[in-house]
Amino acid sequence: MIRFPTVLLMILVTSMCLVGCGGSDRPKLVKATGTVTLDGKPLEGALVGFQPMTDAKAKYHRPSSAVTDASGKFLLGTYDKDDGVPVGKYKVGVQKRELVGELPKDYNSETPGAYNLSYKWVTPRSAADPASSGLEINVTSSGMSPAVIELKALPQPEIELTGPQRRANEP
């Protein structure tokens, strides 16, 4: 026989799970697709990050991201891959960099800072941070505006050093 306190505890635990796990605080998401170009050509493999432009009182501050395909197209995801974004204004960052040379034979991805690596920035490094890139997009229920993010390559690509070599060059 189940006692009253046990039933009450079961109801309480169930209701807490429904409230805490139900996602009722999540905003409604809309599918938002766009394209990234570099010097007028589609850019494959670029990471695109959207940071909501909200005031401090807003409940929602979660960023959204995507990776561009071979045609430069992307579909944003907020909680899961390609699940969409809430309607609103966003600051946007776009970045793509490529390894110069090869990874060391003993490379361990869990301690990347222990290795001297060099990366060439394909996109301008200044476009990487949503807070300072100057890129802004408005997402409505009918899509993104602008739908194309147009970037211009720098005349000379930036090289980024990582690992002990970078720390040795810091002031």
C-alpha cells in the first residue's frame, strides 16, 4: 500500500521535472538560413556565430551558430544543430582559419596549447567576434535580413601563432 507522503513526494518530483525539463522558458525558434561569401564567392567551412542583442533584463541570451557548406549556406542552431533561432536582432561573427603545415605526430587535442601551431586566417580576423565585427542581422519569422554576409579578404592573410611560441612573443 502506498502512503500519502509517498504519493505527495512522487507528485512533487514529477511536477518539478515537468517544470524544470519542459523547456517552457525557451523562446520559439524559426528556421534561419543565410549565405557567407568571401570576395563574392561562397565560403565553405566558416563558423558563423549569432549573439542576441538584448538588454540586461531579457531572459534569452543564448548564442546560435552554424557552419557553412560548399555553397556558403548555413542553417542556424540554438539548442541543437539546425533547430533555428528566436526572432530578433543579432550581432554576428564569421571566422575561418586553416592550419599552416601539419599537426605534430604526437599532437593531443586535449592539450592544444602545448604545441606550436600556426594558422592562416581565411576571413578577416576582425570579423570573428560578434561584439566587434560590425555585422548585424535581423531575424523575422520570414527569414534573415540581410540573408547574405559579404566579407572581403585582406590583401595579406593574418597568421596566428599558438602554443609556447606565442607566449614567448608576448610582451
